[in-house]
Amino acid sequence: MRIKTFIQSNKKFIMTFIIVMAALIIIPLFVHREFALNVLTLCGIWSIMGLGWNIIGGYAGQVSNGHALFYAIGAYTGALSLKWYGISPWISMWFGVAISVVLAFLIGLPLLRLRGHYFAIATMAIVECGRIIFTNWEFVGGATGVSFNNSELPSWYTMQFPGKHPIYYISLFFVALVIILSRVLEGSKFGYYCRAIKANQESAQSSGVNAARYKRMAYMLSAAVVSIGGSLYAQYIQYIDPVTLLPLSNSMLIVLVCVMGGIGTIWGPVIGAFVMIFINEYSRSLFARFSGLNMVIYGILVVFIVLFLPKGVISIPDGIKTWMVKRKKRAETMANEEG
């Protein structure tokens, strides 16, 4: 009955979902360049992480700059489970989810008492601590990292394929699941409470909302989703190290994916991931001689978004519609004045 009610009340979303997923399924069939397939796969993985961050940052309004930690936990758990014990990533990714949820709970207890830029700075400190720990922890490979290619077990067991199409479709499957989860959360009591906290925490608490509890739940759920993205990334690259997974730029990119697309929306992180990753990968390829140029482009884009598209790329159609309505009204006013 609930599924029937959900379908009836979300017809527009379901239609959009089907069209977008169908397009994303078909596009790779016509793309044969390895680099283009690599970019599409990364777009899928970063969409998952953007959607995960959106739960805490977009709905609950807590801007975390340390989600690269959960990304790394998912990656390390999947990699080491396969390398040491031969456990399939299909199973080990849920170990990473469990570890991320527990860690998010423990971290969230003190950190979520902070607000605004204090919380943002504290999460940056946490991920930097994580980078130092993983760099000096020889048990998990230290600064050298971990290589875990396994050609003895079946590809579908290890999630390590000779081509890029399978991992792309696996990441797309998880993107679809997280999009549906986001839609369910958005229309649930949890979603309404999170948005109330984001709008005005004091007012929400005065209305009976346990702000600490719901922020903690949002943080834990967000960490779980980002961890899945990290696990998929590890199996795709088949090599991980702290420099790749835990620089502050990764945490910033997770946030920028949502800012670019549209914070607090379902499709915003997906749009933002495709825009940001395309720009990142192609700019790095085209301007390989100029190290760090992609970060300069990020900065320019952020300034542009803040100044001209504060609600993200997803707001462009509404902006065009508003502009056309205003233009029409202005034309009608001028015609009436002339008449």
C-alpha cells in the first residue's frame, strides 16, 4: 500500500528517474574511448558520494568538510578484505558501511554540538587526523598504499573487470538506489525534521524535534552512503593510498559536487558530479603540463556559482522561466502604456 501511495504521489519524479536512468544506461553503449568511459564511471561514483553528503549538508544543513574520511574507510575496508581474506566487495562494502556508521556516531556526539563554520573546521581537522593515521599505519600499507588486483577469482566476485562497462553499470545501480533513498527520505518525517533543523534549529527544538538525534542520524546515514562510493572506487582503481583518498581536496570536491548541482535537491548532486568530474578530468588531460589548473577552474566555478547561480545548475530552467515571465510582463506593461 505504501509503495502504491509513493508511486501515485511521485509520478513526475518516477518519470524523470526512468528517463535519466535510461539515458545513462544507453550512452556508454555508444562510447568506446577508454578515457570517456573512465570519466563516466567516475561521474557515477562521485554522484553516490554527492548524494550521500547531501543528506547531512543539503537536508540537515550541517556543512561537513571531512567526508573523505568515510570515503577512505569504504575503500580500505573493501581493498583489505579482498587482499587478506578474499572476501568479495559485494559483502565487504557493508563492513565499510558499518564501520563508517559507528565512527560517524562517535565523531558526531561531540562535533554535532558545534554549528556553522566551527563544525566545518572541526570536520576538516578530523579528516586531516585520519590522513596522518593512515599514512603512518603500516598495518594497512602506510604511505605506500595497497595494491590488490586479484585475477584468480571470478571478475563478478572481485568486482575487478578487464573493461570499464561493468563497473560503470554497477555504480549506476547504486546511484539509482541512493536517488530512490533520497526521495523517500525527502518525503519522510526524518526529511521534514532535517529541513526544519536547517531552517531554524531553535524553532525546530521548540516544536519538539530532537535536533541532536536527527543530525546524528543524518550524519551516520550520510557516512554510510559515501562509504559505498569509496568501496566502488577502490575496486575500480585496484590501488589505494592516503594521498589519493584523504587529501582535503577530496572532501572539498564532495561538497562542490552538491554546490554545483544544487544543495538540498535530489538531482543536484548527480548533475554536479557529471559537471565537476567532466571538467576535472578533461582539464587535467588537456592541460597536463599545468599542475593544479583544475583546482583554479574549481575556484572560478565556485565564485561563478555563488554570484550567479546560488541554487546550483539545477536552478537554471527555473531562472529562465522566471526571466521569460518577467520579460513578458514588461512587454505587456509597455504595450499598455503605449496604448
